[in-house]
Amino acid sequence: MFEESEGFEKVIKPAATSKRPDGINFTKETVVGIALPPTNKPPKLSISKVFVQDSVLTVRYIRLADTTLTNHPQSFTSQPLLLFSIPKHNFLKTKLIENGKVVQILKKPEDD
């Protein structure tokens, strides 16, 4: 979870491309990123459902093996990443659910 641009820019490095990505307005948005371990057979990732209930942000996503890469892996490794922004809200926890199974529950760090 990224709520400020400094943390986001330290972790997420934009790829070299001719297109300029849209900027994120961190005063109105929170960015959620799901990163998987590097692999030469990256899966296909897609969001299934995102909702808030009782101050818990739940992100359901689908991870499917890319069958074209199963038989012919890439000659290099890449790190699969799913990144999206949502309207800013005060979440106490974030629950990540992959293919129907809870994979991680993150608690919001306490402010000092």
C-alpha cells in the first residue's frame, strides 16, 4: 500500500517507454501493488473484486498460469506486478485473496 509518492517512487521504477504514465494524486488516491517473485514463466494477474467492509480493504485477484509460457519459458526473468489505485480511505487492514485463498493480511502501521 502506498499513500505517499516518496515510498511509491522508491519501490516502483517505471519501465522505459515512449508513453508517459498518468501521475497519481496521493492526496485523493491510495495505490495498491501486488508483486510476485521473479520468474521466467510469469502468470496472468487480474483483479476480481475490491471492496471495503469494517475498515478492511479486501482485494480479490486471479492468478492464472500463462500456458503459452509454460512450454516455452522466457529467456529472462521478470517480476509480475499488479498495480492499481483506489480512492483514499482510512483502512485498518488490507486482505489479499488469490484465487479464493487468503494469502496475506496487512495491518496499517501505527502513526508516531
